[in-house]
Amino acid sequence: MKFVDEYRDPALAGGLLEEIRQTVTRPWVIMEICGGHTHAIMKNGLDQLLPAQVELVHGPGCPVCVTPVETIDRAVAIAARPEVIFASFGDMLRVPGSVSSLFMAKSAGADVRMVYSPLEAVALARQNPEREVVFLAVGFETTAPGNGMALLAARREGLTNFSLLASHVLVPPAIRALLSSPGNRVQGYLAPGHVCTVMGWREYEPLAEQFRVPIVVTGFEPVDILAGLLMVLRQLEAGRYVVENQYGRSVSREGNLAAQRVLAEVFEVRDRPWRGIGVLPASGLVIREHLAAYDAERKFAVTTIKVQESTKCKSGSVLQGMLKPDGCPAFGRECTPEHPLGATMVSGEGACAAYYTYQRISHA
């Protein structure tokens, strides 16, 4: 197939659903890691078309959702400084910290600006040499190379008034943590196509072998997702546990080597807290020591800001596949997209927002 429309073809989708029905002989639990998968599943009603033996649960693959509360508090503290122009993608502005958000900081007078690219933040630094420009750099391996390239561009231009507040996390350590959990129910994974476009799928092979779990790199259209599910189910039914690639039009085993070189130059791997989950070993990226001048955490001395997460929000259980969004007592009541308690209701990729948007009630 050559065109996106073909991956939305009802006839192809129907054929895959029939193959899934013919393949499944027992119950299976499969997790889609990526929030983009979650929204595509909910929007197209794919979970409602699958046979009852196939249960889909939603993983921690929403970058906005797993950004720690303390990162938001640090962002708000930096943005409040009069010399700072704070730049961010729009989906981060409404994410609640412990007491505030960037949107609230903006309404209180902070110079918070929405941008569509980290290079726009570099341009702001170029245009405002008397101000400090900070870009909130969050996300998985997908967005980290672009943010790293922005830092390198600022260094190349000699822009000493630019820095990143970096909160990047990695997918394979999260899968390892989920599989190692005593309460794990997941038996197969749809791996995130966007992340694997950058990183390839080599890192997933040891996970599939060690934990005896099939992992299929999957695209984001309905036919992609159904094909990926069929590949996972065929492995499970046959007792096979390897990494396969459904998303061949974008992903190779090696990934984007140029992007990986940028990651290696700018960042190093460290332990990192995940919102609602806690600290996961070797699961994050921090700016390397030789680039410390471009690290906003160090430049503005906000590393001491530590906070406790709200116990009312159950997003951590949602992100680990232990709870469906509508199983949270606050869902649709105290917590709505207009008044979110947690990032999973704010983000365009959040599972709670998907359930709310598409009026999905799993236990009805």
C-alpha cells in the first residue's frame, strides 16, 4: 500500500478483524504503549470491534502525561522570573503542577509563549538578546533529537541566553518496569511507531526474549493497529516471543542513525521520575555536563524543587495499565478536560482525555 487512505479502508479493516476472530482461542491482554495508538483505537472504536477475548490496556506512552509534577513546578518557577521568556508547546501549558500551571503563570503576568518548534525558541533568543529564553523540552526519543539540535544550533550561533528545561524519557526502560511488576497482566505489546522511527527496534529484542512477550512495532492508522494486533496474537497463540515490524514504511531495525548521534552528543542516560509511576532506572535523558550552560535546571538553580503528587488523581494506575480511565472516581466529575486533575486528562494523547472525548465507558 502506498497511500494513507488505504490504511483506513473499511474492507481491509474488516478482513483483519475476521482474521483476528479466527486466530484467537483464549483471552489475551495487550498494551498499546503510545498515546497516539490509544486515541486512534478510541476514535475508530477498534476496541469495541475486537473479540471479547482480546483486552486492550493503555500504557505510559504519552509524553505530556508522564512529565513529572516537579518539572512543571520548576517551569513555573523559571517562567515567573522577569528576565525570562518561557517557550513551550501548547499541550504543556495547561498541565497542572502541584499548585499552578504555565497557563496560570501566563495569566499572572509571566512571559509564556506557545511555539510550534524548538527552533522558534532559538529565534526568540536571537531576537531578544537582553532576555533569557527557556524552552520546555519534554517527550520520548521522538522529540529529543529536535530539541538537541536546537541546543546545538544555539551554541553554534553563540546564543548564551538560550537553554532547555529538559524532561525526556525512554520507552524500553518503562516496558521493562511494567513487565517486572508483580501485578503485570500484559502479555503482548504494540510498540510506538514514532519512537522506533528514531531508535529502531533493537532495544526491544532483549525484552521480548527475557520476558517471553511479543512486541510489534505498529503504525497509527486503523489498518496499522489491527495488523499489529493480529501479529501479536499470532505470536501469542503459537508461543512465539520476538519483535516484529508492522510499520515498515517508516521504521527500520537500526532507526535514524543521524538522530541517534545528536542524542548521544547532547544527552546522557540517567534515572528519571515519571509522573504517577515514580523513578525508573536509566529511563531518562539529561543534558551532558559540557553543555551545562544550556541546561535551565542548573542555570536557574531549580533542581531542589521536589513535590508530592496528588493522591486524588489515579493517572499513575492508568499509565501502568492497571486501571481504565473511567475506573477513577474523579473521572468526568472533579476531573474533566476543562478542569483536569492530571496530565492524562490534559494531553491530546492522554488516555483519560480519549475516554472523555469519545464517551467511552469500559465498565458500563
